[in-house]
Amino acid sequence: MPIPKKLITEDQYLELEREADHKSEFYKGEIFAMAGATKEHNKIVASLILEIGLHLKGRDCSIFPSDLRLHNFENGLYTYPDVTIVCGEEKYLDDKFDTLINPTVLIEVLSPATENYDRGTKFMLCRTIPSLQNYILVSSTACAADVYARSGNQWILTTSKTRDESIYINAIDLTISLKDIY
């Protein structure tokens, strides 16, 4: 007979997470430890933050690296996207200001270990966030990026696969060449 999993509440997760040395995601009562990132992954994240950050200067948008937690009230997910952009007023879960609830753009840099989750379950869970306009997946092992753009109740996918191609982030009206990411 299998041993049942011990589930915890969102409040218990937040209490543990705010004291933890490492980041963990949370969904349906379970905690999922996050693995460290590779050099390639970190270089891509840094390039994205630089390119997007320069574009956002002087605009009513902010960009955050993966240390800012995100919560989706629709399904209870707590996660740490690699890059988060919020335009307009930043809204937080509580007065700790460490859990954002209204992202405009989420970017995940894919690794072999996270690609299926980021493309599947995580996208399914994040796309229900009302404020989210773009969900972007950038490969860390090949020159490739997928941009999902919300259009009403649909998500439109655009794929770029060569250094000569670009991605367009419609929520912030920015085109970035893949050669500037890789």
C-alpha cells in the first residue's frame, strides 16, 4: 500500500518558503524544489533582462529576475519564472511584496530537465492569469524561442529558430533578434 503524500496549505508553504535557503514551487499542497541553472541558462536570462530592460526604461513597466515569486489565484500555483515583466501597477499577494499576482509577460529559459513542464503544465497553469499577455519559452540548448500571445480567449504561437530571426513581445511592443539573446 503506497504511503499517502503529506500535503500542506498555501500559508504553510509561504511560511516555509520565506525562511528557506533555496526556492521551491507549490501546487495543490505539494512543494517542488527548483534546481540550479547552468551557465548558458544564466547568460540567456541576463541577455533578455538587458535587452528588455533598456527598452522599458522610462516606461510604466518593471522587469524582474527569477527571485520574485508569482502566484495565480485561479489555481493556487506559486512559481518563480526566469523573467517577469509587469506593466502598470505592481500588485502583490500581501504586504511582504515578494509574491506578484499580475504579470504581463513571463519568460522561461528551457533546460532539458524543465522543458516538458514549462511547455505543458506550467503554461496551462499560468495562461489563466488574467493580466498575462505573453508567455515566452527560450531554449538553452539551441537557438530557438516560442512566443505565445494572448488574443481574446486564444493563445497564438510564433516560433523563431535561427539567429537571423526575431521574437516580438506584443505586450511591450519590442522585437528582439535571437542573435542578441544567444
